[in-house]
Amino acid sequence: MSTSSDLADRLQSYLGPAGVITDWRDLESYAVDWRKLFPGKPACVVRPNSTEQVAQVVRICREAGVPIVPQGGNTGLAGGAVPDASGTQVVLSLNRMAAIRNVDPIGMTIEAEAGCILKVAQDAASTAGRLLPISLAAEGSATIGGVVAANAGGVNVLRYGMTRNLVLGLEVVLPDGTIANGLRRLRKDNAGYDWKQLFIGSEGTLGVVTAAVLRLLPRPKHSVTALLSVPDPDAALTLFGLAQDDLGDQITAFELISRTSLDLVARHAGLKPPIAEGEWFVLIEAASSLAGLREAAEAMLGSAFEREIALDGVIAESGAQAAQLWALREHVTESEAREGKSVKHDVSVPLTAVPLFLVDVGKALADEVPGTRVNAFGHLGDGNIHYNVLIEDGHDAGAVNRIVHDVVASHGGSISAEHGIGQYRVGELVRYRSSVEMELARKLKLALDPQGLLNPGKVLSP
Ligand code: 2HG
Ligand code: ZN
């Protein structure tokens, strides 16, 4: 095996000086996730600017037996895109491959390279009068490649599905350095195995996503955004049922927010909700191409107040006010990080189990790790709750994690709804997935990456 500096020299002679970073001061932002929970030390960072260059980098590293960690916007929350601390892994950043190759408003597709920022792709779709409906707080930094590799969720999954639902075609560099080009724009394509599904959500462990064709949707002309306080999560669920009855497929988001979340946002971001005190809140958005949405939403909310499943509320009167309501939700993560240490959970349970899950997990934590505080919020419409536990020195983060995940499992849930396993949940996955499922995953990994050089230690233990 060659030394790291031999390898960096070889990579540099192939990619040129702009393609390789070895100076520690410039490496730092690639070495650690944004919350600084998973600090690593790369051998170097490579920044290829074409699919062929990515393929050649993979071949060079393979020949040298050196592991590669693909990285997009580095906005993930599970440490999936950062290297370990050994100083032997090469970070392969896709940030120089950022082109939008094509937007087709009639065929309703967009083709973008992996390093294209999600917001840039959203704006390109919007300029063409269409909607790219992947919507996340990190959309200003997250990249298309990362979003696909993580099968990102976000606030609009309820209506448009996870990223997987929107991927029509994919280009991937395989661990042996060959290029699999499946950049088709077809709505219907049953010709053989749909191999791209393997790479979506594989967190860079099976291949490097270099470009994707995503489905676009009509851009709704009307939208309604409301923030409501509700008596409890049970009432929030009843409200969700009512919204389904009355607004049906026009609901794009149905978010649950706890008092603690809003308190954190008030303290650290200076934003206050325009409604009376309460313990639980729902942020609901509906969108439609047809008129009459606001009237329908007002009627629905009127009957929610009558039935006392909503206590107080405001409907945004303008786009700016809607943005203010969304800002309350979007600042939760950042405000939580400013508050101090937290143990993050990204869990899902069947929708109707959410209220009981919240009661059970609250009791278990209070009994077993007293003195913690809970910052619960998330995508209630998808059964996905970020049950984040704020801890102080002396609290056992591992115990907190185990308690929450055990309660999730008892409700038939998943330990990661949308953030993925990364390095953060590798140990937990083995505990909650069956040995048959884990064996299947290992067989797939071995078939595609027999040397284990692609993002080792993520998703599966090495
Ligand atoms: C969100 O829903 C993100 O805002 C982040 O998935 C969740 O900070 C979190 O735990
Ligand atoms: Zn989320």
C-alpha cells in the first residue's frame, strides 16, 4: 500500500492542483459534520469535476487499497459523510460537479449533477414553472447526490414521498471504478432489475452517485399555512384525520411541534409564535393548483375549533407570514444545538401509535434517566418524530438512546425514518433488524464492494 502522500501526489497529477486538498486548514470543513459530533481526519480531499474523473479517482484509490468517503453538502445528521480519525480515508467531495444538465417542464424532469445544491435545483424547477418537492431545512447546503444517497425525507413527504419516489434515473460510479449510467427519464421502466433503488439510501456504501434525473410536479398556485395549538398529540392525530377528510391530497405538510421546541426557538433564534400558550402545536400546509383552497381550509379549521381538537390558531395572510410560521419550525434543529448536548432520534412508528409512543417513551425516560428534557417535533403526517433528548453532564447518552429505541421497537417502528444510519446508528441497526435482513445487506455490500473500500463503517460495521 502506498503512503498517503504518494496517493495524494498521484491524485494530484491526475486531477490538477484544484482537485486535491491536503492542507489541514482547508481540510477541516470536510473532516467533521456541521454539529461537530463526528470529527474525522482525512488523508486528503479530492474534488473531481466530471463523472469520468470520479471513476478514475475510485480506480486509483482501489489500486492503492485506500477507502473513500463520498461527501455532498455534509449536512447529514448521522455522520455518514465524514471520514474516521485514522487519517487514511480519502474524502471524495462532489462539490465541483454542480451543473443542472437539463430541465424539461413538459416531460416534468430535471437532471442535475451530484454536487448541485438542492435549493439551486428547486429554483431551476420553479423558473420553469414546476416544483421539485424535496424540502428540508438544510436545502441551502444539501446537494442532490447527498439527498439521493441518503434518501432524504423532509416536510413534504406526506404528499410527494421520500426522495426515492422522485428519482427516475441515476448515474453511479461503482466501487470498481466503472460507471453505471441509468440516466433515463422514463415514467415507466420495468426492463429488468430496478438497480438504482439499491443506491438510493445506501449512504455511499455501494457506489458514488454522480448525477440524477428527478421527477418534477406541477407548481401549486395556491397555498394555505396555519399554526394551531392542540390539547395533546391525540388531538393532533384527530386533526390530521379531519384534514385528510376535508382537504384530502392537498395537504403537503403536517408537522407536530412541542412547547419545548418553540421555547428553544424563542431563546436561541428570537422567534415567537403568534398564538397563545399551549403544550403542543401543529403546522399544517395545503397547496393546490385550483382556487377554493383557503375557504376549504378555513371550514376545516372552523370545525376543528368547534370540536376542540384545536385551541388557538393563525392562518397566514401572506407568503411572508407563512414564511414566518415556517421559520419557527425550521429553527428547531439549530436552536437545539445551541442549547447544549442532545441525543438525537429520528424514529417512526405507525401513525396511530404516535400518541401512545410519546407517553410510553416519556415514562420510560423519566423512570430510568431522570432529569433529561425532551425536544419532540417532527413530521406527524408520516409518523416520523424527532424525539431528541437534551442531556446534562452525568446523563448516559447510550442509555437514553437504548430506552427510546426499545420503545420504538415495541410499537413496530424504525430507528431511522429519514436521516439514515451513517456511523451514528451502526450498532443500533444490528439490534433492531433481524439477522436475515442484516445478512442480506452484507451480501449486497460484498457483491458490489468486496474490498470494503466505499464508506467503510457506515450503515454496516466493517
Ligand atoms: C427536521 O425535521 C430535520 O427538521 C432535523 O430532520 C431533525 O434536528 C433534528 O433532529
Ligand atoms: Zn425531519
